[in-house]
Amino acid sequence: MLSKRQAKIFFLGGTIFFAVIFLALSVDSLLNGIPKNTNAHLLTEQVARGKYLWERNNCMGCHTIMGEGAYYAPELTRVYSRRGPDYIRTVLNFEGGWGPRGRKMVQYNFSDNEKEDIVAFFEWVNKMDLNGFPADPPLKQ
Amino acid sequence: MKFKSQKIAYYFFALSMLLLILQIVYGFIMGFAHMGYDVLHDFIPFNVAVTTHKNLLVVWLLSGFMGAAYYIIPDEADTELYSVPLALIQFVSFAIVGVVAVIGFHMHWWEGRKFLEIPRPLDWLVALNVILFLANILLTQIKGKKSSTTAWVLTMGLVFIALLYLPGMIYFENISVDSFLRWWVVHLWVEGVWELVMGGILSYLLIKLTGVDREVIEKWLYVIVGLTFLSGILGTGHHYYYTGGPNYWLMIGGIFSALEPVAFLGMTIFAVQMYRKGNKNHPNKLALFWTLSTAIVSFLGAGVLGLAHTLPAVNLYTHGTLVTAMHGHLAFWGAYASLVLAIISYSMPLMTGRKLFDTRNGNLAFWLSNIGMLCMTAAFGVAGVGQVYLERIVGLDFMVVAQELHVHFFVLILSATVFTVGILLYIIDFMKHGLPSEEALGTEESFEAVAG
Ligand code: HEM
Ligand code: HEM
Ligand SMILES: [Fe+2]
């Protein structure tokens, strides 16, 4: 039967072994995979400001982006191609809060520059290669 | 209890109970919002409610873990806690940081990064606070007369919780990189080092409640936490499929995360076997119920419902839908919320000397909260599958689908009411125990399971 010592070796050995592999793959992802898939060379200062605003206002507290966030409001990874920049600009500061179907968004008070930052951020996210997400709905006509 | 310093745990448990109630309030706010009654929108918009709900969850669970450590470590090390005043300072500062964070969220003082919303200056205070906590626990262990595997697994879990918090504090301009490292915190917590804490607390409870030989229990503890890391570390890949990571994660994350349920199944078999092997005379039936339910429901919520959407081909469609919320609720409830309720049920009678072991309230609390949570999971599940089908397969607009789902949130709210009644009864029993008392010192032998 397995002894306590063997069990301990299994635990420590396994943990260290898989942690090393994980770290190696993570370094590769951070240095090669992610910069390539996200077009890091196109990440301008304007995009970075847009990302800052995305975080500062906790947009992820209602929406998802890359499938991450909350499930109260639409997925925004491809919103730039789905709706276009003008639509995005309109939604942000909409009087009374955007909500054509009842459920309301927070009404913001962004400056024109800030709106452009957010649009630039969505435009950049829109181009990411996400291994096929979001998928085209198979049954959509 | 054996040492009077163990009673410091009481404060942490009381804080846990308070924050749990608050967490539930925000759950209802969101449930109503999803049903079309977002009446608090102008004061507490959804993003405030969701952030508060999730962070309260994390804070009350951590508070429960800390309480558990303050109770268990002196007992296992066979010595008084290193410093009681230090523990009190740590408690008060922990509570203050928690309260400031929650108030801050309402004033939009936050970082919109799922689960790590606490703003940076508070992060530093959290880190400092955790260092105080760990120092106290480690020094107690070092000065102790005994050193047990159970205690070290628990302590290592807590140390790694602290270390893994750090990668989440770095700012990145690339949202994909940000998310990549955010999972080092969130995933490697709940599917990694928190399982060490879970394994440690469960072993302690099983040793106490069943009287089975410590060597046997601790041997299996190593095997289980070994399985956890064997699968869970590379299993992080299930969060890298569709968030900008390279495509090898589809394969690696898929295979290893599909193995994660094995560790949870291990916990279930472990607890049930020890219960069957042990003697069944321990009078604290409620603690035993919660211990076994933790081991079983965690397998359902994390193992089975995790497996349901962890393969890349499924996750492509379920990623970021209410299916995820279904799994999140039962997994957190089964593995960690129940765990904290188990250690509280076990330790309160020992700290206060009041033997509320098998009360009607306590039994009702157990069944209502578990049944309520299972029904909530079903409601989220039906809503989630509906959403995936209508939005992701048929291609209807998000908001068109959301309106179809209102009725499922009505079911959610009914189930949540049952759940909440259970939790309230639990808290009533908690309060009936009263405060810890020194008269309870040295009474544990009178109700400990004797090896048999
Ligand atoms: C009365 C009880 C509760 C209700 C009505 C409730 C409701 C909700 C709702 C509506 C959401 C938001 C889903 C979204 O993003 O749109 C949510 C999120 C969440 N809740 Fe609860 N909740 C309750 C209790 C709990 C408990 C007890 C736990 C933990 C044990 C919990 C853990 C979570 C987690 C982890 C999330 C984030 C899920 C995710 O984004 O995937 N909740 N809850
Ligand atoms: C007690 C352990 C666990 C807890 C507390 C837990 C909790 C959660 C939560 C809260 C999320 C939502 C995260 C987010 O989107 O921000 C999540 C996501 C996920 N979990 Fe777990 N989980 C556990 C174990 C597992 C296991 C063992 C598996 C696999 C078998 C699993 C598979 C997944 C997957 C695939 C996702 C991503 C869902 C998506 O793409 O939206 N989880 N988990
Ligand atoms: Fe995970």
C-alpha cells in the first residue's frame, strides 16, 4: 500500500513538475502568443486610454469582453464591426441611459476625446484573433 | 477548546456571517434587475451590485478561512496563539479594509477587473494585513510542540493565497495580458491553493468527527492535493481558450481541466470513506452534515458542472453566459461556503460551551440552504442553456433573449428565498451560541469521537 511518505513525494513532485511546465508555457504566451493574437503593435496610446476608461468605469460589471465580465449586458468583443463607431459614441452619453429594450445602461458623461479613446479600444479588440470566439451562430439564416 | 487564544476565531466567523447576509442582499438586487425590475438603477447600478456581491463573497470566505486557521493551528500545534493582540489588530484592520472597499464600490472607487475590483491602495493594505495574519500563524506553528501535516497543508494554502494575489496587482495596457495574469489569481486560487485550505480543514474536521487515525487521513490528504495541482495548474488553460492566448491552450487546458473533477471526487470519496470507517458517536451531527455536504456538493458544483463546460468545443458557445453563473454559484457554495459553515458549526459549541448540536433550526438551516442553492443552480442552468441556444446557436440579439429569460429569474428569486431562510436560521443558531467563554476550556474531550 501507498505510504504517507510516498504520498507526500507524489504531491510535491507533481506540483513542482506541473508548475514548471505552466510557467514555461505562460512565458511563451506572454512573449509570443498574446502579442501576436492581439496585434500588440497596434496598441496605441489612445487604445490604452480606452482600456483605462473601460476599467475605470467597470464596464465589465455589466458587459462581457472576450467573454469575461457580467451577464447583464451584451458581449462587446465584436461590437465595433457589429454596430460601428457612431452607434458606440451615441450609446455612451445617452440622455437618461441607453436602453431601447427596457434594460438601462448607466448614463456617462464622457468628453469627445474620451469617446474616441473608447472607440479606438473597441476597434483594436475587434481585430483580435480569439481562436474562433465568438462563433458564428450555426443556425442563423 | 483547548487554548483560550483560539476564541479569536469567533470574531472572524461573526464578520463572515454579517458579510454573507449583505452578499445575499446584493444577489437579490441583481436577480430583480435580470427579471426586469432594475428599480435601484440610479443608486446601485448593476455593476455596483455585481462587484459588491462577488467581493463580499471573497471577503467573507477569506474571513472564514482566517478564523478557521486561528482555531485550528493552536490546537494542532498544541500551544497558545503567538500573539492575541496582533490577531485583534489584524481582525480590526481586515474588517475596516473590507468596509471601506464596499463603500468605495458605491462611489465607483474600483478597478473594473472581474473579481479583483479592490482599488490599488487598498490592495496594499490587504497585503499588509495578510502578512500580519501569516506571521502570527507561522510563529505559532514554529513555537508549537507539535507539527502536523494537516496544519502545514492549511498554512501553505494560506501562504500561497497571499503570494498569488500579487500578479493581480500589476497594471497592463493589453487587456488580454491583464486577463491572463488575473487568472493566476482567480483560477489558481479556487482550483488550486484554496483546495489546500479545503483539504486541510476537511482533514481536521474528519479527524475530530470520525476518530479515524490521523496518519490514514493525512496520507489521503496528500494524494488529493497532489491530484489538485496535477490537474489544476495546467487546467488554468480553460480560461485561455478565447481570451487571446495561443491555441495550444485548447488542447492542454481541455485535457487537464477535464481531470480537475478527479480531485473533487477524491475529496468526496475521502470524506465518505472516513465517515464510514470511523465511529459514529460524535454528538455534533450538524458539523458532520456540513463536512460531508462540502465534500459532496463541491464535486457536483465544481466537478460535474465545471466539466459540463470546460471542453473547448462546448466552451466556445457557453463562454461568458449564464451557464458560467450556474457553475460559479454551486461551486463556490459547495466547496468554500459550506466549508466555512462546517468549521463554524464544529467550533462554536467548543468555544462557547453551548451544545447546539442537533437543533431543529440547525437541521432546517442545512436542508433549506442546500435545497435552495440547488434550485438556484437549476434556475441559472435553465436560463443559461436557453441563452446559449437562442443567442449563440440561433443568433438572436442579446437583449431579445434577455427578455425571454425573465421568468427564469423569477424562479431564481423563489429559490433564493428558500436559500436565504436557511441562511437566516443558521445565523440565528450562530447567535444563540453567544460569545466564547473561558468556561468552555478543556471541554472538548467530553464530546470527541473516540477511535473505535
Ligand atoms: C440570494 C442569493 C443569491 C442570488 C439571488 C444571487 C444572484 C446572482 C446574480 C443575479 C449574479 C449575476 C450574474 C450576472 O453576471 O448577470 C450573481 C453572480 C455571482 N454570485 Fe450570486 N446570488 C446569490 C447568492 C450567492 C452565493 C451564496 C454565492 C456563493 C456561494 C454567490 C456567488 C456568485 C458568484 C461567484 C457570481 C459571479 C458569477 C459569474 O460571473 O460567473 N451568489 N449572483
Ligand atoms: C471550487 C472550485 C471552483 C470554483 C469556486 C469555480 C468558480 C468559477 C467561477 C466563479 C467562474 C466564473 C469566472 C469568470 O468568468 O470570471 C468559473 C469559470 C469556469 N470554471 Fe470554475 N470553479 C471551480 C472549479 C472548476 C472546475 C473543477 C472546472 C472544470 C472541470 C471548472 C471549469 C470552469 C470553466 C470552464 C469556466 C469558464 C467559463 C466561461 O468560459 O465563461 N471550474 N468557475
Ligand atoms: Fe478555472
